[in-house]
Amino acid sequence: MADLFGMTGKIARVDLTSGTVTVIEPPEEVYRKFLGGSALGVYYLFKEGIVSPDVDPLGPDNMLQFLIGPITGAGPNARSVTVTKSAYNFISIATSGGQAAAELKFAGWDGIQIVGKASKPVYIAVIDDVVEIRDASHVWGKGVEEVELILKKEVLAETESREAMMRDADLTPEWAALRPVKRKGLGEKRLASVWSIGPGGENQVWYANVITEGARAHGRYGPGAIMGSKNLKAVVIRGTKGHKLADKAKFLELVNAIHASEKNDYFWRSYGTAGIGARSAYVEDAYPIRNWQWCAWADPQVKAIEGAFMDTASFVHKQACPNCLLKCLTTVEITSEDPLMDGTITDMPDWEAMGMVGGNLGYFEMPGKTPSDPFTGTHIDQAENLAKLQFTTALHDNYGLDFIDGGALLALLMELRQRELITPEDLDGIDLKWGDVHAVDEMLKKIVYRQGIGDVLARGTWETAKYFAEKKGNPEIMNYSMTAHRYGQPAHDVRSPADKNAMEYVTVRRPSEHTGGGGAGFKQGDWAAAIAGQNNKCATDSMVSCSFPGGHFAGKTVDLIKAATGWTDFTEEDLFNIGAREYALCRLFDIHTQGLTDPKEQWDKLVPHRWFYDPLPTGPQKGAVAYEGNPDKLFNEALPAYWKERGWTEDKGIPTLETLKALGIDDIAGEIAKQHL
Amino acid sequence: MTRVERRDKEPEPNKEPTQSGGKISRREFLGMTGTGIAGLVIGGIVGREVFPKQAAPAAAPAAAPAAAPAAAGEGEAAAVSEPKAGYTLVFDPVQCTGCMKCAVACSEKYGAYFHPEETKNTVNLEFSRIRPMRFQYVDVINNCHYCELMEWAEGSNEFPCQAVCPEDAILTVPEGEGEAGYYGMGYKWIDQEKCLGIDKCWRCAEICEDQFASGISFDPISRKAQVCSRCGGDPECVKACPEPLALQWVPVGRNGRFYAQHPTAYAELLYRKMYNKRREL
């Protein structure tokens, strides 16, 4: 193969059943079509037949992939992406920041694909070209924080580890008499990075994630459950080979220009996503409060979700991903009068946690009050409420759980209890009242260790609603499942016209994805613009980069890829087509693996009942419902028009053979499309 | 592999020390204050001959064209920085975000310096002398702290790594000497010909990890030891750092051994200070 730049041209395929590692070398043409990251991962799900309904997501045949892209490494905002079939039996693509992504490139790999199932707990150690499967029984059962610190010291580069050679005679006699050498050799460096699962992933909680640096997550769609099903506790990487670039000077020039721009980005550099804070509630009216029964408090005096308040109350240290100046993650130590929470180390919370396991669980109202009442607490009460949110974030992180679907699940249970549709007896005696962090703590233990009712809840929000609807013979229960396409809706609502348009969640390639892009296009009904936004996001996830510094990349993305890869003829259109391919493949994946015969009824319409039938009760957008309360228009006019613009059929949204051919993916997806057209 | 040789040329005599950019050279400073040497024991300069600094070139060192990334596009005048003797690097682990800009700047400089051909297309942090290490919720910058032994107790006033080197490969380059674009200034340098490389000897790294910190790493191509030479008094890492006060280049007169910690010990102390937690790393 000709020399590749940007990418390394190698993917390690680890078969945990046989304990073997093979090297996959994708042809350059594949990189040209899919770039890397998410699009490349989806390509392999088709190429390796994971798309087949016969492949059990939690069985040994499923394939879990960790992938990076051409700018991951020396590029700004390094991120990694996991791609697999989720336990929910739909596509699972999840990205995460952190140094591990860059480290994988430095080790000389574009990705790791994991198939099979180990007979006992293992972890994968990658030290440059050497990929080893090692015993992980000493860390099985531990939370992600502890695992990471233990495994970091077990994986050192070859030059960082040596037996002792010093003798006392090497020192001066006076020195040797004072402090003879301990003869421990080399081993102090800690430069490895770790992706690991917590007990949630080990016990295959469907929404378990893969965590690095204690708090950064491949957060959604449950890659951790797939990892746990393979008895794989962690992937630990140490790379020393660097990142090969076609035009290094140009590449670094672009990186420095992006950094110069980022350096003035006061918003991200101050509080990260916590800076969105109260704006979402009081201006956009789109903040989840008590399972989305409210989206703004009647009294705009709740400050605990403001970045500045959090900073004053608890922020300790800002942490950046490699080559990023936005440093959007802040660590905190919880200060609380409640010994359960006091002293816990965690992060911020970020925006999604703030909503999904904050307001959504009723943490911010004083006891006995509802969000419609005036706020009567003090600043200390606000700080204690913040502590509950931070503690719940910490629990989810350390167990390795997605707090979006997890938050949606806990809020569902709380609302069902509020409406007396279930009783504490249905939850093994746990009385899940709004704002009760101790009850949440108990409930999470049951879920993570799959005890009693926890075994049902571990299948996520939608399955839980379905279970109770059947158990109680009450279909109304499904109305409180705040899930789109069977996965928890993140902390952005579609009822308020100031936030997202419902079409965004209906069309996006991953269920309930809040970062799918295309927002303005959907609001204006400009499907071409919306599609461009969506495709752009796929390109971002394939490079692999981050959404947050998007504005700083403006106009430089193609140049970055060119400088990295040396593809001088690479254009904006090539970038656009990567997203178009990924969207077509994701759509086919979800339809084919679930065996859907009428996708619109069985899949597209699976959105929260509340969107259309529960107007916002408070705030600047009081009375608003999604899509002006007109689901017919959404599903029967807008959606077919969008599908048509994508070159998909208007009745079912299946990419046509012509579209697949034009995108050059008819070879891997044509046969599957034919079965559904 | 590029050979790196010492440039044992006499400093140019026609340069008056007081004309060096309006700055006061260290020797003058010592003379003027009359405090003697004891107050400024830094970087192993004491007891070694210090020459007046030569006029600084107007541009960045020619050997490292790609090595000033922080200056690009910031809207600030690219100030000509003066190489300084007797300074040290200090970092604030709360301000440091672990963004790696320092390591990229350092590795770009020294990768190009020692292996211009091999690193023409590669960014490789292994050439960096300064390495941020992330211990989950704390970040530690790992670098050489310039520890000095104490003669009255330990029988030597050398750097520990220097004292145990069987080949005398760890040099202290006097002010005005060293490679083109490198001003010595009393900072460390590894003699690439004398160093045996990690496949034969790692005494310098081992004594550092045994009793002080972890300031020595190894060049992945030549396999020789690497240590921070403070860029001869004008460190690239400081210029690249985007966080105010996270990494500073300051005239602090202390023996570096009192700053030095093993990276794990540093992180354990930070967990204790920042989060009131005991962690064993």
C-alpha cells in the first residue's frame, strides 16, 4: 500500500474467543469514502454482517469498534468513537473526548475491533504494535475511577520500564550512606490512557457506557453493555510512534489558527456546557423539570444550574482534551451537609447531566413545593440542590451509565409514582419521590447489580414503561416514557420553538441525538440545509473531532483533512458525501436489524406522547407544543419531503438503489435495501 | 541521526553585557546586589564559569522553524524573548488543563533538532522533555526540576543524574556556549555521543525515579537520554502555554530538588490538597 498520511492504515481486530489479534488494512479507497471514525465503523457493521438480524447484540458475534480519524492525534480536540449494535438492537455510535483517542493514533492504529467473548474478565493492552489480551480479574467489579488508576500503571512504553541497574557504588559514599538506592528500576511514568466500563457495563445494563479520565464517556447507546457482554473490562493504550501528516507545517499552522481563535472563546473556556445554564429554562423554556412536566420554573430564581453559581460553589480544576483550548470539563469536589454526598469527586455536571439527572429528578425545588411555586430557599439550599445533581452524575459516571437514558428512566419512575400509576412495592419498596437522592442511590444499585426490579429497569426507559404498562394493564403509562425511538430524550425539548424542532429528533441517525445538527434548516423547512447540517456532523464524528469548537473550524475543515492525508483533490462535497453515506447506512441498519416492515409506524412515530399533547405549563413559551400540535403534518408531509431530499423512498424512507449507487455503497448495502424497498 | 557537538568557541569579546537588550545579565546582577551566590542557587550554575551572554538573534532559533506555535495569530506582537540564566520552570497544577500544547511545542523543537528527516512528517510527543500526565481529576506536568546534590551531606554538588552517569554525558553548558540557537545559560544538555542509550544504561533515569522525580526520558529513535535543557534559557513550552500562570519561567533561586516529586507522589498530593482525598497511585 502506498504510504498513508493522517491515518495509519491499520485496524487491530481482537477475537476474544480465540484470543487472537489480526491486522485489518482497509484500502485507501475505503478511507476516501468513509474517512474514519463513525462512518468507517458503520461501513464495517455492514461489511462484517453485523447488520443481520441474526446477530445478537449481546452475543459473541457482535462487533464493538473503537475508531479514530485522520486528524485524531496532533489535530485539535481529539476524540474517539465507538460503533456497534446496541443492546436495544439499533445502531450505537458514541463519541468521547480524552487523551486515549490521540494515544491510539500514536500507537499506530486507526481503530480496534473486538469480536467474540472472553472466557474470563480481560483487558486489552495496546503498546504500539503489540496488542495483548490480559487478565482483568483484579479490576472486575470496580468502578471506572479505580480501574483507570490501577491499569495506568500496568501499561508502560518499552523505554519506561526497566529492571534496576543502580548500585550503591554508583553514588558517592556519603550519599549511599544516607540514602542507598531502593533498586526498583524504572516505572514511574504514567502516560497510558484507559477506556473502561464500570459495574453497569459488566452487568450489561443496556445504557452502560465506556468511560475515560473518570468522567468522559462514549456516553450513549450502551457500548459498555456490549463490552461487558464480551467480558472485556478495559482497553489501555500507550503509543510512542506519533502522528504522520502529509503536510505537517500546514497542519500545525491550521491547528494554531484554530487555537488562537479558541483562546478568545470566553463561553466555553469559562464554564463549558454549564454556561448554558439557566438560559435553557428561562429564555428557551426547554429545560427538563420533573420528567418534562415543566420546562421552566415559575420563579426565575433557581440558580443552581448556572455555570457561575456552580463555579462559586464547587469547581476545582479545568481539564482539556489533547490540543483543545476550550477546557470544557471542570472537576468538582462535592461539599454537602449530607454525608452520603460530601467529598465525592466528580465533574461539573455538564449540560446533559444538569438537565437529565438534575431538574428532571426534581432536585431544585424546596420540599413540598412544585416548579409552579415561588422559590423560597437560600443560596446554601441552592448549593445543596446542586450537590444532589453532582452526586447523581458521579454515581452514573462511576457505575459507567448514560445519565441521559438513565435520567429519563428515573424521572419516568418518579412521575409514575407521582401519578400513583405504580407503588413503591412495584420498585421493591423504594419510594422514588421527586428530589430524593437517597432513593435514587438505592435504585441505581438495584439497576447496576440487576437485583429484583433492577433487572427490568436495566433495559432502559422505554422497556421499563412497556413492562409497567403491561403489568398494570394501563397503556397510559407509555405516555410518560420520554423516549424517541426507544431511547431517552436528552435535555433539549422540541415543544418550545426556541429550542429544537421535532423533525430533528425524528430524522437523526442515532435515536434521540441532540448533536445531530441541521437545527436551523429544520425550523425553516429547508431540508437541503438540514441535511447539510446532519452530514456535517457525521463528518465531524468521522474525523474524529468535537462539535463544540465547530465555529473555530469554520472554513478550515477540508484543509485540515488535506494537510493530514495529502489528498489534494479532497473537497467539501467529499466531506458532505461521507455524511450522506453514513445516514443511508444507519437508516438501513435500524430497519434491517429490527426487521421493520412499516418503518414509519414501527419506528419513526415512536416519539414522546408529551410532545404533541402536553403544552408547556410555564415560562416564556407557555402553551407551546411540538410542531404546532400537528403530528400528521410532521409524519405525512415533512418527513416524506425530507426523505425525498435525501434520495430515499417517500413511503418508508429507504435509500433507493440509485442513491446507494451514486454514493458508492450499493456493494455493501444494495442487497439489504432491495429487501425493504 | 544528527550529531550534536558542543561549540567550544570563545564568546565574542566585543559585546558589552549591558547592551544585551537592556537586560541585566546574571553576573552583573550578582555583582550589583553583592549578595553573593547563595541566594541564587539554580540550575547547577554555581561553581561553574559563566560567560556574558551573546547578543540574542532577532528571530527564533534557525534549527527550529516550527517551534513557536503559540505566537501565531494571537494578535500579540511576537516579542523577542531573551534567553535567561538562573531561571526555573514552575507550574500551577490547578491552572494547567493538560492540553498538551507545551509537549507539542517541545517535541516539535527537539524532534526537528535531532531528527529533521525522520520527523519531517510526524508529530511525536516522545521527543518532548515536558510531559503532562493526567491522573483522572488532577494534571501533573512532568519535567526535570534541576535537583542538585549538597556537597556537605552527599559528597557532590552535581545534578544526581550527572553524578551517576558513567560517561559524563550530562553536561552543563555555560552561557554563550552550545549549539547554534542554543545559549547554554548553565542548563543541561545530553552529549549524544557519550550517552550509552537506554539499551545499555539507564542510571540517570533510575536515580531520578529512585529518589527525586521522573525527569529523564529516552529518544525513541536514537534511544539516548533526553532531559529538559530549558531551551538554553528561552523555553518553547512557556511560550506555547495558553493558560495564564499555568507554566511560568521565573527567576526563583532555589535548588530544584525541593520542587521535585515523583509524578505519582505529585498527583497524590494534589488529590489530597484539591479534593481532600487519599489516593494511592
